[in-house]
Amino acid sequence: QITTVSGNEFLLQSDTDFLILDWFHAIKNAIDRLPKDRSTPRNLEFKLRRSSSIELLNSLDTESKEPKPEHRKSLIFRLNYSASDTNDRNRVKSRLKKFISRRPSLKTLQEKGLIKDQIFGSHLHLVCEHEKSTVPQFVRLCIKAVEKRGLDVDGIYRVSGNLATIQKLRFVVNQEEKLNLDDSQWEDIHVVTGALKMFFRELPEPLFPYCFFEQFVEAIKIQDNATRIKSIRTLVKKLPRPNYDTMKILFEHLKKIAAKESVNLMSTQSLGIVFGPTLLRPEKETGNMAVHMLYQNQIVELMLSEYSKIFGSEED
């Protein structure tokens, strides 16, 4: 973390020690090359710490060690620099801008193995391949947490959680840190449901793949109910295994939510409104957005109402 005299703060993080040290020396050298004004007192402190609270580089003055959260994997260094000379500040600002602008892209870092594949924003099949499963572990954990302490909560999945806390949970999941949703920092169940919805919303391709969107829309338009259910069932059975298994466990969970409608006020229709646009959408949005949204909601609602017929065995 770099804090400038003007109050600007920059946080540079990496899981790779040598990369952090390169950053540290580059910034230190840039400051050392600045012209020194003897009449202006300057305080320059460098701290380099790891998440385990091991101090790699002590400051000149002895300070008490600050407790560091165990869940942080990255190295954090703080650079406190104070100077009254405007020109010096502008030069530092200019050098930092050039330094930050030269940072490699996320794709480049992933290709070099410096950054692991993330959970949020990754394709469903890639997450499942990485975890050697057909349902993402994060989805299972969220469902378990909601069924443990959220089935009776008024407006579950409809009420929004604190966005900052949801983003914090997203960060923890993406860092592949051990996740315990029973931890007090995730005690608001709306944070868990918000993160689960965000996971599905950020899939590059939705849970209902793009190539199936129009087929599901045509199926929901069928007037005869038995034929409509049969058509939806046929399409669901054609889905890739990760999509089918994840969809099945999610809809089974949402069916339990709807069963508590008298308490949580979340009917199949309400859940359809919440999850319709999240789980299926066209690859390219057209002028029929309102019509599509209606069909999206109806598809989810029907699949919840007729869950056993759609996801059950052939004999059911």
C-alpha cells in the first residue's frame, strides 16, 4: 500500500515474492533519484510485510508489530513519503503513473502462472474441471448455508446484501482461500445469497447456454402444458453435464425456498423474477428485452413448479 503526501493510496498485490520486491525497489529507486532539498525535512519509511506478520524489512524506528489477518496471501508494503515540494510530488506522481500503466494484463499474468484462474467470472465447465466436480464447491457451500439459516428469512434472494461485504466474499473465493460461511463476517445471509447470484450473473456464458436460449423460449410458448413440460425436460437433458448438475441442485434448493413461501414470502413466481434474467439470457440483446424477461421468468417458474417431472427419471 502506497500512501502519498496528498492522501492518495495505491494497493499493489502479488502472490509472487520476487515481483513484489521488484516493485519495491523500482519505487524506492525512483524516489532516491529525486533532487533533495536540504531545507525541507523528509520522513521516508519502508515496510514490507507478509500475511503471516513476518516483517521482511524493518523501518529505522522500532515499532510494535501490527497483527495481520491470516487470510491475506499477498505481500503488502507501505511507503509513507512526506515532502512540501510540489515539484517533487508531481515527479513521484508521474513516475508512479508510468509504473502502474506498465503493469502486465490479467491474461498475461494468468498465462505465466502468476495468477490462478478465478472462480467468479470463469466459465462453469472450467471451474468444474479445476475442482474435479460437476457442481462448483462455492455453489454447494452457499446452498448449504442458506438451507441452514435462511429458509425462513423474509425476502430471501430478493433482499440485497451489503455490496462491499459481497465483494469481500468474492475476493476471498477468488483467492482460493479456505471458506467458512459460518464465520461471523458472513452472518448476514443476504450477503451469501447476493454472492451466489453474482456468481451466476458473472458467468461468461449463463447457466442456460446461449445456444439453448431460443429453444427454451419456444418451448415455454407451447400452449399445451404437458407438451410444454416435455419440451423443457428434453432441452434440460441435453445440457452439458456441469450445467445440468448445477441447475438440478440449484432448482432443488429454490424449490425448498418456495415451500416456505408462507414464512419467507418467496413464491415460485418471485423466484422466477429474481433468477430468470440471472440464469438465462440471449447472447445479443435485441429490442425484445421486456418480452425476453417475461419468458425468462416463466421458464424458471415452470421448472420450479414442475421440478420432479423435469429433473426426475424417465419413469416419474
